[in-house]
Amino acid sequence: MASFIPPSLTRDRFRWVNRRRRLSRSRPSSSGRRVALVWCILMLCILALLVKLSQLQIVQASALRELAQQQRQIRLAPKPSRRPIVDRQGNVLAVDRIMYTLYAHPLLFKQSKQAIAQQLSSLLEKPVEDLLNQFNQQQTGIKVEVEIPEELAGRITQLRLDGLELIPNQQRFYPRQDLLAHVVGYVDIDGEGQAGLEYSLEDQLLLPEVAAASLQNPNPVSADAGDTPLDALADNSLAYDNLQLKLTLDSRLQRVAQRSLRQKLQEYGAKRGAVLVMDARDGALLAMVTEPSFNPNRYYEAKVNWFKNWAVTDLYEPGSTFKSINLAIALETVHLRPDDVVNDEGRIQIGKWPIQNFDYRAVGGRGALTIADVLRYSSNVGMVHVMALLQPSVYYDWLERCGLGKLTGIELPAEAMAQLKSREQFINTRVESATTAFGQGFSITPIQLLQLQAALANGGKLVTPHVAQGLVDETGHFYWKPVRPLPQSLFSPETTKQVLAMMEQVVTDGMGKPAQIPGYRIAGKTGTAQKVALSGGYSDHRITSFVGVVPVEAPRYVVLAIIDDPLGEDAYGGNVTAPIVKSVIESLVVIEGIAPSK
């Protein structure tokens, strides 16, 4: 039976449905609003992209094109060219050369990566697997090897392999590595000298701008492997004007000195040392070794303090090696004779300061000593008595005449100036002249001590130490020589002969016996000085030295060895440094052809 719906209910339901439909048609849906919002955002983004694209393509187009071109270009000779440096035998110590960097672009390979890796493996001395790992890093611009010499670069070129690129760059090369690093110096990545002669004589080493400019390639080489043929090597890319800087140093003697010094440094656990050899006639240095050294080809691996040549830049108290200079001053001033006598008590008191001999505890006082014996036994107390014969003001004048307080004039950079106490303090404080008598209480550089010892060897003249002869061509003609002052007269020839005779006794009968060489007459003097403590006064650390002059009958060469802070109870100048001087002189007499003494 069908259900009955009243007409009134049907009409009401119909009106409700129609009203809902009208409301839904008059009001937009939420999904429609979202679509409209997304559409607006997309249109704004498209508009922004169009604006940015227009800016890049129209406004900035020329600037971006130039920047991209610069990134794709490599100029072949960006660094200034330098003249070679050679030793006195003509052995090359520094020279410009072209080295290459090999890049790989696997995207352009026409052979398999395996095939190319196999062909390069033997040339580069790299395993095939390592090369394949490099090739798989990316599609282009892979740095495969650096510092490839020109001969090897030519062999790689002959392989005619697509996708390889050799980029040349100019480099300063030091074939002797660390042998003369402190003298020659090094050139940094920007082509600027940073130490040694590379810095101090840079004006003489740099080629004229005209010559260097003629080698600048006006047409840059593209770094894109697709544009650059593999055999486009940089022929004639180094400037050359036929001149080279010739030094006074001898690489053979330098090697002997370096080897002997390093052996003693290791034996005594010392932190640094120096060996210097000078021709006393004119101040020319035949050897100049300072340790620790560094490899100028890889200067970036060295510690900063290794760069300085401390034989020139650092001060130290010379100790007993200065006694021979003091005796020369005394002989010149108060007319002493080597057989004059002073009393050696072994220990004396000057004011509140005790002064004693280094061997006082073992020997005590030696009593009456001749001036020659004072030097032979290295008596501190005896030297105090000798120098007390001079007025302090006269003594100070002589120290100034010796050049203390002035530079020697050596052409190496950053030379330090010897330090003396003020004139007033030296004259009015008795202990100052007393300590100076045995080489303490003032400081000096090793190069200046060598200069003064050379004055004893050459008859009393103060010469200028130097390592550079000048700019010379292939025929030996000099185009430039350093201008140096004339030698200054310091001591009389008779005084220097007397002092050398006393120094010879140090080697024959005194503490310098380890420097003896059969058949040769050698004069020498040991030195063992206490080091100044950071807190003031003196510490237990010491600096040992020995100076030798050869041959005594015709003195010409002076050899100075210094070792800083050796360890051990026997760490004295005679034991530590005298053997170094002996080994250097043994080579020196052979190199220079010095005949045995008659």
C-alpha cells in the first residue's frame, strides 16, 4: 500500500531545495578561489623571469660576456722574468723555467678512458687505476698532474690524444734545493723575491720591462680544450738577455760545510748552527751555511723562522772567539808583548759580580801567565787583567773603530747591527769592560765577527763581506758590479802577525787541537759563551764557536763555525765546532790548491 505525502510537505521541500540551489549559484566555491590564486602567482613568476631574462640578455650582456671570456683565457707569461743566479764555477743556483699542468676533459675523449689512462700511466708514473679514478670525477676540467717539465710535456703532446690539455706557467727553479737557500732566497707565487738575493738584488735580477713585455702574448690562449691544440706549447716564452748574477760562493765547499754542520747538530742535539768561509783579502764569501734550512722550490712547506739567514740577522755574545780581537786592541794601544805576564787567580770579584775561568773548579788559578798563554788557555781572568791596562774610554773607542754599532754592508737583507752598552755606562761601570774582555756583555752577528777575524788574517784591514760578484755575460764580461767601500786600516801588520802566532799555539798546544791538519799551519780560537736568560742574567745554555785561519805563513782564508745550544757535558767550542772547521779546511786546501806548509 503506497504511503500518502501531504501536499503541504511536498511544496515546502521543493521550496527548500530551490533556495539551496540559488544560494550555491550566487557564491563561488573555495576550490575556485585557490585556482585563481595559483594562476596569479604563476603569472607573477613568469613576469619576474621575463624581467630578469631581459636584464641579463640586454642590460648586462656585454659585461657578462667579457667576464666569461676572461675566465676562459690564460696568459702564458704573467710573471716577470728573472736572470739566472750561478756560483763562482758557473753552476746554476736559480733559473726561470716553464712547467706544465695537465688537464683532462673526458667529454672530449675519442678513445676509452682505459686506453688513455694506460698511455699516460708510464709517462706520469701513476697507476692506471688512479688515472681512471680521476677521469671519473667529472666530465671536464680535471687537474691530472702539476709541475710537468717541458721534455715530458713534449712526449705527452706526441701521443695526439684528444681531450687532454697542457697549460704552461713560468716558475723559478732552484736545482741545488736547500744548499744555498738562505743566500739565494726564493720567489713567491706572484713572482716577487721574498728572501736572500732574490729580494735584496731584485732590481739586478729582473729583466728590463721592454724585454719582458715583448714576451707577453697579446692573444690569450683559451682554456677550453676544444679551442686549444694539444701541441700549442709556449716556445720562447721566457725572457733572456744573456746576463746572469755570479756569486763568490763555491757549491762544492758549501756542500762540505753543510754536511759537517748537520752531523754535529745531530750529534749534540743543537737547535741551529752556521759555517762561514771568507777570503780575507777582499771579503768574498766562499761558503755560507745556516741551519735549519729549507727547499726554495717548496718554500710554502717551511717554518717562517727558517727563512732568515741568522748569521746576518741575529745577534749573539761571541765569547772567547773575541779574545783575539781584544788582544789586537791591547797590542795596538799599550804596546804589550806576547811574553808579557799577568796573574791568573782563576776567580776574581768586580763589584758584586764574580768572574771566573770556565775550568776554575777543575784547575783553579794558573798564576803567572804570558799573554800568549792567556789566549792558549782561554783565561777569562787573564783577559780582564790585560784589558784593564786600557782606559775604558780608549777601549770603547776601539770597539767603535772595529765597527760595533755599524752594519758590515753585506748585500743580504735584514742585517742586524751589533749592540754595545752606552758609552757612559761602559766607562762608568767597571764590570762592563771586564765582561767585554772575554766576549760577553755585548752582542754581534756572526758575519761581523768573521769580518773582524779577517782583519787579523789580511794584515789589519776591515773589508766588506759579500756574496755577489756582479752581472756577467757568457764571455765573462761584467756589465754590473756592486760598489763597495775601500778597505779600512784597523790594526798594524805587525800586530796581526803577533796575534796569529798566538792563535797558532791554541791549535798546536791548546784547546783548538781538534782542528789540526797534518802538514798545515792553522791559527784558531775556541769560544764557549753563556746565553742570556729571558728573565735576565745568564742561563746554563751556551753557544759554541771556533774560528780558524789558514795558512799561517800566508794567511788568506778564515773559517767560522757556530753551534747554538749544544747538549752534553763536553759541549765546548774545541769539541763541537773545531772539528767542523777542520773538515771544511781539508776541502778548502784541495779546492784552492793550497800547498802544505814548509
